[in-house]
Amino acid sequence: MNRASFLSDDCPPMGIYETLYAFREGFGQFMGAPGTHPWSQGFPLTTQLDGGPELPSSVGVTWEDRFYPKAWGHPRLREAICEHYNGFYGSRLAPENVMVFAGGRPGIYAVLAFLKGHVEVRIGNVEWPAYLDILTQTQTSWKVVPFTPENGFHPPNAAYFDRSGLNAKTHLLAILSNPGNPTGHTRAGAELAELIALSEQEKNGILLDEAYEMFHASKGVSGIRYVKDIDQSNVFLAGACTKGLQCPGIRIGWIIASRKNIETLANFSSFGMGGVSHPAQLYAAELLEPGRVARARDAVARHYGMQRERYGKAFASMGLKVHTGDGGFYHWLELPEGLEAGELNRRLFRHGAAILKGFDCDMARPHDKEPGYRSPYASFFRFSFGPLPPESFDSDVALLRRVLDEYRADFAKSGVARAGRAPAAR
């Protein structure tokens, strides 16, 4: 006897996972298996980079580490996170400004889940796909800020705090990834200082996702450098061990915020999360040893800067429009007129490769794929060079060029066929 599910039907997989599942159906293997090309994947190399620090192979666990973890995070890790920011950016964080989560996205989810009803979100039209799912599932009210070729996929800071049409009671929370995912556009220096200053104004706040903090020529870009008083603000900074520290698998992330806001998040942890694995937190504390982080900053900026430059030149030579900024480990690309990323992906699946469609990064699209919606990013896609070793460059470029040339040729033939077709009889 079939019974209706007790759980909501409005919970599709996040866009990246939809691509992974479609790839598995089309290619017959999981992405990441030998012979596949993980261009859709948002993770870094998890092996030692040239000039970078060695990654710890183990962590000691004592009898105390088998106790329940503290709701807000292990004291050693919270201290290490403070030292990470205070030492490099000159901030004055205390452990009470830090809350540890099992990765970056649970922290982001928790912040949005506990927003007060009079707070609305402003988010760029092109952002990390999971934001759309989180905003939807937390029933958050949001509006998109235009991201177009005309504004360089990099609108001014003031666009996130435009109060046109709002009543006096409404407060605004801007959400940005910086460096941006998928565009790579980065706010640094005076521009980032201005963004934080706007965020600290009355009725404003920001959730700044800094997962790609180290993936920039500056070797580290964080809004904390410009925060005047974290305890009198609604500034939330999200960080993690996932990208620059090269350890997505340990699932350690954190939120930096005012003591009052951290208290709320810790109270949530006491009943909704139960803290985070002690061994994973101890491993993260090892990763954050200052001398080690200094080497990681140098190696990450150098390696991924090199990869960004050479892949960008190769893509431009294929006839792709490169709209990428100067941070992160993605390229934000536009196909020649008439071609669409969905069809490109279907063709790539046959060769064990996949990209992330621009559609999935569209924060204005219906969460449930409402029929008839036409995304302005149908011809755009994200290419990740994060997990690609340097020696795969030639084969990556050759494969994408071959599939793209075949798609372009087939599209041209279909156009000729359509043009030569006799009008239908009436």
C-alpha cells in the first residue's frame, strides 16, 4: 500500500548535485571516478601544492575528545580562528565572536533560519546555487541585484542596500560570496571597505561568504579588516577549511559575528546540532597554525593564479567570452550566440566531463523549475579548475575544444536546414 510522504516534496537537490546525478545517468559512473573530468566540481586539490605546507596525516584524540562537544565550538579551534583573522587582518576578534559549524553551509543556513521577519535579503542574480535552496527552505524574503555583462557581473555596493519602495521598518541583509562563486569577481581594498561601511549602517547587515578568501593575488581578502565594531553590527562572515586549507572532507566551517548573534547560533546548536566532531575540530586547529597558513596563502595564490590565467587564455581562443574576475578557482563563461549550456553538458557527459550550467546559478529562477521560465544565463556556464592538476591542462582544453567545435558545427547545420525548409502548408 502506497502512503504519502510525511516530508515536503519541495526539496530538490541543489543545482550542482542535479548535474552530478544527470552525469551519473548519462555516463554510467560517478563524477570523480578514474577517467572523468570534474569541471563542475567546487573543491580544491587536496594534495600538497608546490611550495605549500604538508597536510596533516593524523590528529591525536584523548579521552576528553570523546565527550560531547561544546555547542559553540572547541576552545582551541575558536582561539585558532581568532588568531587567523587578528594576525593577518589586524582585527580584534574574541572567541565569543566565533561559532563553529560542520562546514560553511550549515552556518549560512542557521543565520538565515533565524532572521527576524522584518529583514529582507539582497543577493546578486548570479551566485552559488545552494543560496537559492537555503533561501527557499528558510522561507526568507529576497530580491536579486542585477548581474549582467553590461555591469561586468559586478554591481556597485550601493545596489545591495537600495531602499526604493521599502517601508521604514524593513532592514536589509546583503549576501555575497567574495571572491565570487561562480564569477570570480572580488571586492578588495577601498571597495570592500565601502561595502563593510554600508553594512554597519543602521538597518543594514551583510552575510559575506569568504570560502575563497585565499584565492586572490592579495593572498587573503576578508571584510573583517574593515569592520569597526563587530559587536555593534549585523556583519556575518562565513569561513571554512574547505578551499584555501584544502580540506573539504573534514566539514569544518565557522561564522564570525557579534557576541549577541553568536549566542543565538550557539543556543540553536544546543538543540538543533549538538556541536561538531572534536577530532575534526582538532584537525582544523592544526591546519590553522600560523606558519602553515602563511605558506598556504602563498602557494594557493600562486598556483590558482597561474591556472586562472592559462585557462582563461585557452577559453578565449575557443571563441568563449570570458567574464571572470580575479579571484576564486572558476571561470564564468559565455557560449557563442545560439548555443546553450544544457546541451553542451549533455554532449560533455558522453566524454566523462561536465560543467555547471549558468541556469543553476540564477537566483531569480523558480526553485521548482517552473515550466516556461527562461533564464538570462542559459548560454553561460561555470568551469572549475579547482580540482584539476597542472598536468591535465592540455587534455582538458583539447576535450572542451573538440566538443564545443562539434556542437557549433551541428548548430550551424541545423540552422542551414531550418533556413532551407519549405514553408509548412496551411
